[in-house]
Amino acid sequence: MSEATLDGRGRLTLPKEIRERYGEHYHIVQLHDGIKLIPIEDDPLDALRSEFADVEKTAEELRQEARNAALDEAGR
């Protein structure tokens, strides 16, 4: 685990190994007990394409499966 401290101007510098692994841009998410930094890809669309490269279903098929799962979970 690494530590980072705010400077006098409120800036936070992440350790070099964190920046090298996750990049330079982050979303900051406020949680009830702290914050979470979520890395932003340089090319978000390229990251999505890579993430779903092996998915053979259409977007509509995925939506319908999610709808059915939500209905089942709600006790349809």
C-alpha cells in the first residue's frame, strides 16, 4: 500500500509506480467511508473494444439477458 499527501495548494501526487501502472487521469468517486480513484483510459472507446472483443452476442441480446435477469431477481 502506498501513501500520498496533499500539498499546501490541495494537490495530491500519486507515487510513480501507481502512475506508471494506472495512468495520469482518474475519476474521483466519493464513498460513505472515503474516496476511490478510477483510472480513465487514454482512449476509452479502445478500452471498451478490447474489453468486449470476445463477446459474440449483440448489444440487444445482452440487454435482453440483463432485463430477464433483473426481472427474475425481482421475483417476476
